[in-house]
Amino acid sequence: MTSYLSPADGWVIVLYLLGIIGLGVWFGRDQHTTRDYFLGSKNIPWWGIGLSIVAAETSALTIIGVPAMAYGGDLAFLQMIIGYVIARIILAVVMVPHYLKGEIYSPYQLLETAFGPTARRTAGGFFLVSETLAAGVRVYVASIPVKLMLGDKILSVGTGDPILGAILLFVLLSLLYTYIGGVKAVIWTDAVQFGLFLAGGIFTLCYVPTLIEGGWPAAMSQAAAAGKLHWFNSQFSFGMPFNIWMGVIGGTFVVMSSHGAEQLIVQRVLACGTVSDGRKALVLSAVVIFPLFLIFLLCGALLWVFYQAHALQIPLPETRPGIKANDFIFPIFMLTEVPHVLRGFLIVAILSAAMSSVSSALTSLASVSTMDFVKGFVRKDRSELFFLKFSKYSTVFWAALLIGVAYVSREVVSVLNAAFTLRGLTSGAMLGGLLLALFGKRDRSTPVVFGMFSALAVMLAINYFWSTKVAWPWYTLIGTAVTLVVTGAARRLGK
């Protein structure tokens, strides 16, 4: 394939990779205990944690796929972001005080306090399985457009397979600073990476109109005339397209789970020193998330206007499992229309999003496996040094597993489909279990565990039989309701 990168672009990418690894190692030095490694010694500023929250939930596929939504459709996804903001405010007010009451390493500890260790390990197990598959697939899907941007020749060095080369690039570089510095390194590199991909979006938003005759006013006029700026749909439905009910109700429950019951995000809140800091971090992420998605959606609308008058210099690749043809439009624009050096910086923005999601997955998986599982099974007299070493070894283990899942995903369509929906399949069970632990009565673990597995079974059935009629934003709400109802029924029957 023709190379679209100049030596200057290459240097920008190399310097970024070296800089982000050095930054992670610097901020993550002096890790002596699991408290340091998984909670960052609880001395990280709230604003750094707030930016890290946004970076952790923003994968490379998001940065590539969100513009593609507007390019192929409109701005309707903004309705989901309304729910995302509402959920953060609810979590800041209601959940944060529970997270920061004592020394808590994961939200699953709260289930043990209420119901015993079986409930804790059930929720932790759900997270380990869903996050491993979802993160592995995110790495694979991100490697496809990155292969297009960096080229087969670069990524094939030492592997012979450019997809494997891209997977190893994301995972091993992220592993390097995550292994050394733990969550503190992850949070600070996330904050920097957030700035990079936000800058990439703002640059694109300002640059594309300069290539369109008539500039910004003409571009927005054309986009509006074509319906690209339409964002509101008041018609209720359980299936697509996006509507305001799906956004406000479904989107709120999606983020209540992802930011309230899943370790990937909750770990950052747990790293806050006080309840006030935890709340400010979540509110900051609420303030930032809406404009971030609006910027990238508008980029997609502007790219549609641009390509009405300009021919694509690289044909859109065919749709593949997990990634649509339109998902390549932003990378193609970077490679063919952006000046060199700036092109390198935009590619760095995509790499930033990819690496932040990988490092976040690694530290959260290592935390749950160490603190929610291993620490409960080994001898009580084990030293902190033992658990710190095990934490680092488990980080390497999860990195290897992510590489394996990502590489297998390139061939097995069913793995891709399952992984993209698995978070929705388990998120309701985890949120339902957490709500019972915080606001229900203390009881045996059996009814709660039965409720969680019942929710998983129902969601699997819905996904298999009615996936075209029930869209993913409703999955968490349905799973949560099933968990609460079945648990309540099981308790009554067990009396």
C-alpha cells in the first residue's frame, strides 16, 4: 500500500510514543503498595481524574466511529449524551459517598459487605469476562484503521502481519507504563491523551471549512439542508434509530452501570482523596463529554459536505465485522487532505485514544483479579510486597490475554458480535447487584447471585432473538430490572 506518511509525520508519532511512556513512568514511580498501585496513593488532583474518566471511556473506535455516524446519518447520537450527563450527576450525588467510605478498591467490595464474598466474586467475574472480551475487540477494531494510517510495511516489522503489529503496538506500549506506574501513570497519561484527541477534533472542526468554498457558513448551510444537523427524535421505540427516550432513560442507565458498577471507571473515582474530589471529578467529566462528542459529530457532518465536492483519494474499504465502511472516512481524510506534520499529530490523536482505553482496561482487570479474588484466597500473613508483585504480574497476564482476544477476533465473527454486546449483557446485572447492596437490606448472597445470572440469561435471549427490535441502550435498564425483580422474588420464596 502507498505510504501517506512523511518522515516528519513519523517523528511526530515516535516522539509522542516515547514521551507518553516517559510521562507514565515518571508519574508512576515509587509504587510500594497495592494502595499506591491501584489507588494512586489517593493524592491525584480531581481535575486529572475527571479528564482521565473521559479518556478511559473514549476508545479509538469512538474517535473514528462518531464522525462516521454524522457522515452517514446525522447528529442523533447527541440524545444519548444527554443521558450520559444525567447519570454522572446522579452518581456524583448518590454513589460517591459510598465509594469513598473507607478503603475500597472496587465497587464489588460493597456487595461482599451486604451479601458476602460469593456476590462480590460473581460481580467481579462478570466484569473480568466482559471487559476482557470488550477491550480485546476494541483493540482489534482500532487496529484496522490504524493499519490503514501507518501502513502495512511499518506494522509488519517483526510480525509479518500488520494487524498483529498494530495490536502489539497498542498493548505492549500501554503495558510498559501501566506495569511500572499503576493507576497513577494511567490517569496522568490519560489526561494528556485526552488533550491530544480533543485538540485533534478541534483542529479538524476548524480546518475542514477552509477546504470548502464559502467556508464555515456555507458548509453548515449545506449540512443543514441535507439533514446532517438533525439531532432530536421524540418518537419512542425500543429499536433504532436513536430517540430522546432512549437517550435520557437508556443512556442514563448505561452510564450508571459503566461509571458506577464497572471497575474501568469506578477505579478512578476511588483514587480521589475525598468525597468532594470524587464529585468534582465526575461533574468535570459531565461538563466535558457533551462538547467532546458534539465536536466529533460536527466533524463528520463537515466531512460529508467536503466529500460532496471532492473525490475520495482512497476508496472506502468494505464493511468488516465490528467496523463499517464509513468508519474509515476520518482516517482517509487525515491521510490525504491534511498537511504533513499536522497529519502526524492527528494520527497521534487516534493512537492516544487507543492507548488510553488499553491501559485503563489493564489496570482495572489487574485490580479486580488481585483485590477481589486472589487476596481473599491466600494466607492472611502475605506481605504487601507479595500483592504488589502479583498485581504487576497480573497486569502482564491481562495484556497477553487482550492480545490473544484481539488477534482471534480478526477471524471469528461470533466473538466480535458477542464482545460488542457483552457489556450490555452484564451491565444490568452488575448495576442491579450494586443497587441492592447500597439501598436494599442485607441478606444471603444466593438470591442476589441468582438475580444477576437471571439478568444475564434474559439479556442473552433478547440479544439472540430480538436484537433487531431492542437496541443496546435499553440493555442495562432491562438487565437491572430483571436483577431487582428476580432477587426480590427469590427472597420471598426462600423465606
